[in-house]
Amino acid sequence: MATDETSMIDDYLLDRLPPEDRRAFETRLAQDSGLAGRVAERRQLLTQIEIYGDHLIKQRHRTIHHREASTPPCPPRRRGRLRSSFSSPT
């Protein structure tokens, strides 16, 4: 599949074509069964990519949540502990 055609198919599927270009593409799509097949394949691929992306986001969220739930809280900070090191001489 040519890169220009792939870009055009992606723009069509992602609704990024201006109305007149969309109408022209749909006319071509109705007349060219090969193009219709390539559009169907690309639609399936983009759907799978979207599903996989959603899966990765959910998996990352679960990992972060699990890590936060299993990390003990930080001990309280002692106030004034570093002040003597940074205080100016008087």
C-alpha cells in the first residue's frame, strides 16, 4: 500500500479529511473494491492498536496503584535537623 494512500485512509478513518475530500474518497471507495478491502484492513489494524493502547494504559495504572499500595509510608521528617548546617553565622 502506498504511503500517500495509507495516509489518506488513516485521515478518512480518523475523520480528518475536509468534507469535499471525504466525499471524493467515499466515491472512490464505492467504485474500487481493492481500496475498500485496504480500508477494512486498516480499520481493523487501527482498532487493534487502540485496544492494545487501552490495555497498556490500564496495565500501567494497575502497576502504579499496586506499587503505591505496597510502598510503606515515608517516616515523618524531623524539623530543624538541617537548619544548623545552612544557618548563617551570627
